Amino acid sequence: MTAPYVFDRATVTARRKRAAALGAPTFLIERIADDLADRLQAVLRTFARAVDLGSPGDAMARVLAESARVADVITTAPWLEPRENGGTVSVVADEEMLPFADGALDLVVSGLSLQAVNDLPGTFAQVRRALKPDGLFLAALLGGATLTELRQSFALAEEECEGGVSPRVAPFADVRDIGALLQRAGFALPVTDLDNVTVRYSSPIALMQDLRAMGATNPLAERRRTPLKRATLMRALEIYAEKFSDADGRVRATVEIVWLSGWAPHESQQKPLAPGSATHRLADALGTKEIPLGEKADPRRR
């Protein structure tokens, strides 16, 4: 089955390339890179070959290069020029079509890249195949609550000014869906968790300027092509300031970072026991009496 064409990948690539050239704000990817360093430190093994898959900037690759647990580092993105720099190799690659052979990698990481992939299950499956047995996949992407304030403000403004609503903010994946997709792709021990961040800006316009600088404006394939009406924009800014400002006049923007991890299956990994295979009763361990199903407990009986 063909994956739905939700994101205009050519636009995504062009905007990210522009952001990289102009020096995009790095506070989010730096936060994610710091978290990655902590997560790698907690893994008691080494990785001979690691890939940074499409992360903006060099923060993620720098963490890999500086980690004592990682030997060789490969960075990938559609706009990179193939090169080698201090042991880090850059490869031209798209997140939807990975160029790696099966079982070639020990570690794959990605930050703020995979939320704009059309076929996320397909990308997960490609990562899974590229990993050696017991290889690790660690990624952070934007979750469903990200920019909820901006989404609500534009929806209310368009409904009020134009009598209809068009998608102005891209949809982001739900954390529960991501966990299910990891299992579907064949990862063992899949885990997801959330890092909810509130970013404060002097105004909604300042937020929108940051999004543009990061190459994170609307990449939807079915986005509205006509220019946004000034009246609609001004009303959206008013609604944002009215509904989502603090006492000091600054406005809030929610960023939901979904962290995911999964391992390529290996015989050494923990596996759940089959139902009915237990050799000891929980009641014995707790020093209590087991009560048959359907029988009411007597508080006088121990």
C-alpha cells in the first residue's frame, strides 16, 4: 500500500537547507542533543558505527563524536555534501530512502527530523533492517501537542474572517501511535516517553519568525497556496495574545518532544514469559492466602 502524501518533501528539504545555511535557532536541538548524551551514557555497551539521521545542525553528531561509547559517525541529510571531517562522514540521504545495507549499523539516532516523513512505518522498518542484531534506535520527534496554540489561533481566525478553516500547522504524530509503529517495524523492547517544553516569546510574530528561521513552517502537500489575508493574520495574532499570554505579556508555545527507542532483536534480550509458565505463586511471596475467582474476601481471614 502506498503511503499517503502528507508532506511536500521537496519543500521540507529546501527549507531545512536554507535554515542550515542561514544559521537556524538551535535551542531545541541542543536540548535534544543533551538528552541524547544522557541516554547513551545509560546504555552499557559500545557502538562501532552510528548514524545521525537528518538532524538539523551538528549538535547530535557532535554528541556521537564525543561519546566514548561510539567509534565511527555518519551524518545524513538530503542537502549535505559528501565529505569526511575528523572521523565524521557526511552522506547525502533522505529519511524515506536510506542507503545502508542490512545489518550495517550499530546505532541510529535522529532529532527533529522524522515528524515530516510521509511513510514513518516504512522509515522505521528501514532503520530496523539497517541495524545489526542488538543495534539501537534512538530518536526524538515532535508530538501531537506541538504548536497547539498556533493551530487553535489560526483555526479560530480563519473561521471568523473567511468562514472556513485550512491547515496552517502540520499535524504531528501521537505518542501512542509511535509506540505501535515501533512494534510493527519489528523492534524489540520499544519505549516512548515525552518531554513537554513551554517556550515563551515576546509576541506571536516572534514565534512565527523562529519557525521560519528553523525551516519549520507549513510543509503540507495540500497547504493553501494563496497568500494569507492580512485581516486573518492580524486576527490570529490577536487571538493568540488573548488566549495564550502570561501576566508579563509574553506568549506561550507548546513543544511536545516524543522520545522513542527500540532494539533490533537479539537472542540475548529479555523476553516475556509465556502465560502459565510461572513456577511460584504470588500469594506465597506475599505471605497471604489465594482467594478463588468469584469468592468474596473475608476481612477476618488471613
